[in-house]
Amino acid sequence: MSSSAILGPGGVGGFLAGALARTGEDTVVVAREPTADLISRQGLEVKSVRLGDFTAHPAAVARLDSAVDVLIVATKATTLDLALERIESIPRLVVPVLNGLDHMTTLRERFGRDQVAAGAIRIESNRPRGGLIVQTSPFLRVDLASDDPALRAALGELAGALERADVPAALGPSEAQILWSKLVRLNALALTTSAYDAPVGIIRTQHRATLEACMREAAAVANADGADIDPAKRMQELDEAHAELGSSMQRDIAAGREPELDAITGSVLRAAARHGLGCPTIARLALQVAARAEIAAPVP
């Protein structure tokens, strides 16, 4: 991979930008003007339980008007449309690591179907302040996939660059498989921790039946949508997670920010509607979370 741009230097994008820049990859961060200026002056400080503590110095711009080989889109789904206004060039490859499914359509409408592949990241990280990224759990994995064989060589180059940056990366069998593998688990975690405002340790013991029902319902939708998801394996991942694990949706609600309820749970419910499937537990929890966040519930 010759050059990469990361749109959105938050907990995810900032971590990837820092890791890539640390190894000498040609990396540029695309962010709002104050953030881009801060990173240009001070660099990106990363405190990682996996990679250690370091400061990286990627380039930083408010608008991307030069060609890059790959654009990694790492914004929140709630700010995607606004963030895309900062991209003025056409990258060779676009790889989003957003939550949910619907962003794939948005990006393909913007850049073209033959330039957008699927990406999913599993990481526990946050940005306490501008220019500082904190990774709090050693678990880290990036999955990449494209249903277009023409994009797989470029995805392989990106996976190699990530591996050289000590970010485990793998090519998955299909876009549906990697997106749903994350979404089934994330939807259950985000909904339950947000509805009950509790970490997964409490959810596993006090609301286990609800958690398992969320897994089963979403897995059924995923499998109808072309993936092969075993809900028991996704449940095992949450059983093995540390007891204090929460979700970004839960943290967003606590901070008064708009949560990604529509991007995450809305994606599941809309896919269920397309396949004529019901998700009563997921729909009920979506209403609870929407009420807590004082936002509209997802529209199937």
C-alpha cells in the first residue's frame, strides 16, 4: 500500500492512523480544521495496552484533494454525510470500518460500486480529547472483504500494511460474512447495555435471556442475508469479555450525544423486514433505547 487517508481520527480512526504512521506508512488524517491543526502541530498520542504508548506524526488536512491509494472511513454513521464533504478526490479503494450495513450503500453511491469494499474492526478504544487515543483492551482485529474479485489484490495490500503495523488483519470470504459477524454481536451488546445502562457482566447474569434472544434474532436475519453466523459463538465472545465492558452507544447516551441506534439496530430491523423475519426482542429494546436517548426509534 503506497498511501492511505483516514477520515475521522476518533477512537478507531485515530488508532489506525497512529499505528500506520508509526511504521512509516504514507498516512494522512482528514478531520475538522481544529483537529487537523492540532494533529499537524502535536501529532497523535496513542496509549495502547497492545502496542504500547507512542506519538505518531501523520499528515493532517481538513480537506483531501490529492489522490490516495486507500481511504479508510472511520467516522460515526451519524456524521458520515457531513464528513464525506471533506473528500474531494477519488481514492483507488474505499474501506469503511463503520458500524451497521447501510453505509455501504451511501459510499457506493458516492464513489462507485467498483471502488468500495467492506471492512469491520473489533477494538475497544476511545478519544478522551483531541489528539489522544486510548486503547483499553488488547483485543484487536480488522476484517476485510469484497464480493468483487478485482478489489481483492488492493485489499491484500491494505491487510499487509495493517499487519506490518501490528494490527491483525484478515481477508474474509464475503462482505456479508464480515459485516454480520460483527453486527450480530455488537447489536446485542449495544442494545442491552444501553437499555439497562449496565456493563456486560451484569447483562450476562441479570438479563441473559434477553441478550441471547437478541443474538438469535439477529443471526437469523444475517443468515437470510447471505452470512453464516452461529449465535452461540457470538454469545461465547461476550461471555469471555471482561465484566466491565460497555458499548459506545451506552457512552454516547450518557454523554448526551446521538447514539448509532439507527445505524446498528436499524440495519438489523431493515434487513429483517426485507426477508420477512420478526425480531421482537430487538424491536422492544430499540424502543427502550430510543426513549432513553430521546430520539426516534429506527424505522424498519
